[in-house]
Amino acid sequence: MRVTPRAGADSVDGVGPGGELRVRVRAAPAGGAANEAVRRTIARALDLAPSRVTVDLGAAGRSKRIAVSGIEPVDVTRLWPDLSVSG
């Protein structure tokens, strides 16, 4: 996943050319605020509770890997067909 902090709105912009999810959040990358906004934005897009989304890798950078519980990978790829999903 590629995250753009300090954006105009919280949104999932789709899948980039490398198969990564593109996410924009209004929060600044300070004190974990951007990571929390990413969790909530992904959870809202998948219609899940934010507690089901965690940042696995990349908490301090723009490139992140997330884990989502309570949803099958096939359901995620239905929403974003070009997304590179593992698990």
C-alpha cells in the first residue's frame, strides 16, 4: 500500500501500477495519526470495524503492509481487482 498523508480527504484511490493500494489521508504522519487514519479508511471501504485492520509493516513510512481480519482475500480483490493480495 502507498499512503499519501496530509491529503484533502481520506480516500482509497484504487490500485497503482505495481498492484499496491493507493490511500490518501488528511492526517499528518506524526504520533501515529496517519496510520490510524489509514486503518479507518480501509475499514470503511471494506465495511469492517477499524479494529480488524492493522498496520503490519511500514508504520513509519509511506509504503505499508496491512492485515485485515474478518474478510476473505477474494472479497478484497472483488473490490480492487488489480490489487496484489497475499494470505
